Amino acid sequence: MLQSILVYTSVSLILFLLGWHINQREHRMKLLNPEAELPFWSWEIVASILVVTLMMGLRFKTGSDYEMYLKQFISVKETGQFARGDFEIGFYWITRLFADSGLHYAFYFGFWALVQIGSLYIGLRHHKHLLPWVGMILILGPYGINWISFMRQWTISMILVAVVPLIEKRKFWLYLIVVLVSMTLHRSAWLLIVFYFIPCIKFKFDSFKLPLIIFTLCVLLGIWPVWFKLFRFVPDLLDLIGYHKYGHHLVDVMDGKFKSMGWGPLHILAIISSLIFIYYYPQVKKFFKKDKLLPIFYSLAFVGTCYDNLVLNTHHSMQRPAEYVYIFIIIMLSYTISYLVSVKKHVMAAVCISVPCLYLVLDLVKVSIGMASCPSLYYHFLF
């Protein structure tokens, strides 16, 4: 456990320091020239991308899907084919390229991390005030294990961050091309078309009260989702969107056999994390009133967290679409912290940092004392 804590906290601290440095450096430039901006290829961003790429490339049996992806890589290397027959063509050819190259599989996992973190930083290159916080929360927050585990979906999720400007500028056809390419990695990426229209819903909330009421209702309905029995078409829908292997599990859910997510510290931290960005959004929006991407980030985060909590106790397959928008919850938390730091509300900023970033450490403690069974959370080096 100690090694895992050291690796995760060290990397998150490095990303924080690099993000803080580039933000301060750009801030000083803007004092002389408001239009000045440091380029994407600044050494701090390059260093951040390399650090994450190394962390993800040098891991071994870290992440719940790691061994599955390693098995598929070895199968392609030895036979030219996946051991499982339902992977997409784009994912196959990228895997085939690395398998045939003779490179160690560390380069394969590192490549996907490079695409992920590179896309994220491209998407936030004009929002450097977010960089100190995004890296920290990505690794230490409630969705860290998801990012490490679900490689293909999080690759697409990070690419989505990079193309949010296409949503803001309403460039549908370019956006559609990105979606079609993403579907060659995971067919469920067609859901990104839905995400294009979510920001059309104008969340003109001058108060946090209505969003909190909506979110609270979703949480309450998700505790005992008897309403789910009405949606008999969902298994067929899962087949359509690329989660066909999960459809038969929902038959039990239709019959009322729900799972029960406990209300322990981890679940409470995740709920509070969402409450934080929802509560502060009116103030954040007013502070960053010239930021055209902020309403889009918020709408995707808000709809995503409401949906996630609504289906929490159905089946984990129903939560998989939410994997695409978890990153926007992280971004909105980063906006909130950036706002609180800027207006010198340092105590609340510290609280908003601590709440999500305590998650991974507590999760590791639970695994170490036998209260949870998730050994893939531990970070192991491949050497």
C-alpha cells in the first residue's frame, strides 16, 4: 500500500507543481500583454504528459482491465488476432502495430496514456488556471481507478475534452467525424452525438437551489430504483450502444434484484464532490463570465453526475456511459477550486481540494485492511 500511496501522491504533486508554475508564468506575461499566452508545447505541459505516460506505461496489474488488455496484446502478438472477438477495428490495428513492432507492452500502455493526457491538456491549453487541480483530482479523486482501468473509454473521454470547442462553435460535421473515428476504438462512442446536444439545454440557474434539488432527487431515486422496472427496452438498447455483453444481467434488475451501494466514506465523498461544483456554479459562472466553454463543461458534468447517481444501484453496465463525462466533473471541481483561490477563500478551497483527493487514499486503506477487495488499485511496477 505504501508504494501505491507514494506513486499516486508523488505524481499528483508533480502535476500540481507543473500546472501551478505554468499558470503563474502565463499570469505574469498577461500583466504586460493581456493577449499573451504560453504555447501548448511549453516545457511544463510536456513534462506533465511525460510523467503521466511513464506512470501508466510502467504499471503492472494496476487497473481492473489491465490484465484483460495485456492478454489481448499478447494474443495479437502471438496469433495476429484478439483472444476476444468483439473489439473494434481501430483498436485492433493500433494494437497490431505495437504488437508487430517488437516493443515491450509498456510502450503500448504508455501510448494510450499519452493520447489521453495529451488530449486533456490540449483541451485545457487555454485554461491553464485549471491545470494545477485537474491532475491532482484525476489521480487522487473518485474516478482515478476508473481512469486507470477503462482504457478505451477514457481515451475517448479525453478526446471529447479536446473537441468541446467544436460543440461551442456548433461545428457538427467535424464533431461527427471525431465520433466516427472514436467508434473504431469503442462502439459506444456514438453516445458522444447525444453529448453534442446536451449543452443546448440552457442551464440558466442564477441560484444553486434548483440544480441541487434535481441532483438530490436523482440520488434518492437511485437508492431503490424500482422505477427501472418500467424500462424493459434497456437490454436491447445496451446491445445497440456497444454494451451487449451486459444486457442479460439487467433481467435480474428488471425483477427487482438491485445492488446496494453502501453509504460509507467513499460514497459520501463522491456525493459531496458533486454537491461542491453544483453549489458553487452560479458564483463560478459569474467569475469566469467570458469563458464560453464553461457552460458546456458544466452541463456535461451536471447531467453526468445526475445520471450516474440515478442508475447507481441498477447494474454497473448502466454506469458505463457515465465514464465519458466523469472527466467533466473533475474539470468543474477544478474551476471551483480555481475560483476560490482567486477570491482568496483559502479555507473553502482547502476543503474542496481535500474532499475529492482523500478518496484514493481511503480506498487504498480499505483494501489494505480487508474492507474492500480491489487489489488492482495497488500500483505495481512492471520491473
